[in-house]
Amino acid sequence: MTHRICRLWNLSVITVLALTFYNIFLAFRLNRDQECPRAIITPRRDFQRLTTKVIKENVFPTQGEPHIPFDINLGRWDNKLEYKYFDNVFLGAQFSNLSKKHKTCLAAQSSLDKIFSIIQVANHWDGPISLAAFGSGDEEFNNLLLYTTYLRECFPKVKEKVNFHFAFPKNHAPSRIFINASLLSKLDCDNPYGLVMQLSKNKDRKKMMRWKNQVIYPQNHLRNLARKNCQSDFVFLTDIDIIPSYGMTQQLDDFFESEHCENMLCAFVIPTFELDERVRFPPNKSELLRLADKGLARPFHQKVFIFNQFATNFTRWQDTRNDGPDVHINHQVTNFEFLYEPFYVAKDTVPPHDERFVGYGYTRNTQVYEMFLAGYQFYVLSPIFTIHWGLQLKKTRPPWRESQNTKNMKKFKEFKRELLVKYKKNPVKKPEVGFPVGMGKF
């Protein structure tokens, strides 16, 4: 009797273990798209290998010193003579042809620590890309040039599509331009993220904090620099770590063949989602919605700051699950609220990004706010989308971002008064719940 009970107990244990491993296997298979080529898998999984060994012998040939395509003593200044710009430094081999072929140019901006994301952007976006990159001082700016050269040598789609522009601050300008040819000829093309870590490793935390406070990243300057170097009819202005869905370039071409905005005051919103780093990039809207149902994807900034994308009305977008492959207007934004900052496609006749806002906070949303006062209508497109890797939480935000946000908030009062005079309109009312402390009444 005892022997029989032991056999039953052993069989039960084996059954439970088998079911457990089977469920794990199914979950693993379910969260991965088997059709996704390895070349375009998320950099979060394939590029962020935390190894510092990124040097190999003769990964690609570099004959002599790399060509320096600009003179550091030239360039052009911004309106306040605070930042120097260099346009069209590394011109994509097909950038001009792609600008003629496609109706939309993707414009983005980046610093050294995030620029590796251009690899996946270039794999997904078939049209021209205008990228403005920022660095300061000899070490960082020259590392930025070295890394850009590395990207062009190692990744053909980057070299083909991307038009690189550069900027540095007057008060932390590099004294010379130098690209280490000896190091460049030995870099490992299989580990772009590891190289970023290696180039940034000399910055300890205290030094990084001082750098963030002294050399504030000029987002809006860079956005304007990237925008104005696009040559296509429309501009899709994004951040470097916002990844387009597959096939978006041609889908937008087809959309603009039939869609015409008579008064030119139209902006076409591309919904943006955060994606869990453990899954693969969704090949279509249906797969994205499946991941959202499982809690593996959610609207961008939903947990960090909901008003960032709230007016897009993701619920309405997600309710249309079988709307076909052709890009179309899903719905119009009818509940605009201040602090709304969608990623959108529009003619580059939209107002420029105001350059008094430097760093984080009140950068993109002030430009969108001016568009709203100027009479622009926002239309949400489907089934295309963009992805930001990682489900964000407030606790992951560094303290220096809040400091910059507070400074820009104070500048907004003057900006608002100027807009009211310019457009002779009253601003939209602020949301009553979850609004940033200190913003005050309109």
C-alpha cells in the first residue's frame, strides 16, 4: 500500500514539473515572433551586451587617417551664439535619391549614449534620415565622431540613409578634431552598445552630474537642425530611441498620394507604445495589441506622465483591431490638453521648436501647444505605430531631469504670454489631476 502511494506521489510530482516546464516553453514561444530576422531584433537584447571587449583585429579596413569632413573653426551659430552647427557632415550615400523617392524624411536628435539606436531605426525606416548629434569638449565630441564613423563602416543601411549633422556648445567647445584610426580599425561591429559603454566609461557619477548641469542637452536646437536638413515633402520628427513599425515609409507614401490637407494645418499622429524588453518588436498592429493585452506593451509615458500622450486616445486606436494594412486616419484628436506631445508627421511649415527651452521639460509640448493655437488639427493614423523599448517607471528618472524641468517651467510663463499676443487666443485649460506641481493656473 505504502509502495503504491509513493508511486502515485512520484507520478504527481513529475506531472506538475512537466506542466510547469511546458507552460514556460509556451510563454517563451508566444512572446517571440519567429519571422523576425536577427538583423533587426531590438538593440536592447542584441546590442546591449555589457561587455567591454569590443576590439578585434581587422574588423573592417581603414586606410590611413579617417577623413575629417569639416573645419572646427567654421560652421554656423544659433541665434544666441551659444551653439555651433555643422550641417551635412556625413551625407548618406542614397540620402538625396531617397529624399526624391519618398515623401517623408525621418528627423531625430541624439547624444553619444543613445546614438546606437540609429541602427534599428535605419533597419526599419526605408526613407531618408536626418540626424543631429550633440557633444561637448574634446573627449566626448571626438568620441561622437569616432562612433559615427564606426556606425557608417559597420552598418550599410546607416551609411546609405543617414545624413549626420553635429553641434557643440560655445562654452565647452572641442579644441581640435581627431579620430583614432588605429582604434577604429580594430572595433567589433557586433557590439555597438558595448563600444558606447567603453567610450563613456571615463565618466564617473560625480563627473556625469556636473556635466549634465553645466552642459545641458539642447533638444530643441537639435530638433530644428535635423528638421531643416530634411529635403522631403513631409517630416516625421522623433527622438532617436523611437523605433518606427516595419514598412512605415512606403505606407506613408501611399497615404499621402490620396490624403490632402487643404489649408496645410494638419499633423498626423503616430501612436507610440512602450515595449517590454523581453519580447521582440511586433511585426504589425495585431501583434502589438496582443502584447498590450498581456501587459507587455502600453502607451508611451503612461506610468511616468500620462498627459504626454493622453490626447491621442489610445483606447479608441486599440478598439480598431482589424482595420487592414493601408494607412488611414483612425480618428481626430478632439480632447487636446496642454503638455500633449505626440510624434507626428507634417509639413515643415509647422512652428519651430522654441530654443529658450534647453534640456528636459517643456521642449516638444510647447511646440505642439503653439501648433494647436495656430489652428493645426491632429489626426491619429492606423495601423502604423512606433515603439520605445522598456516599460518606464518614475523611480528610474534621474534627479537632474526634474531640475531642468523646473527651470523650463519658469520660462513657459513668458512663452505663454507671447503666444497669446501672437495668436490672440486663450490657452487650453490645464488638467486638474496629476498636473506638475508649481505650474499654476492659466
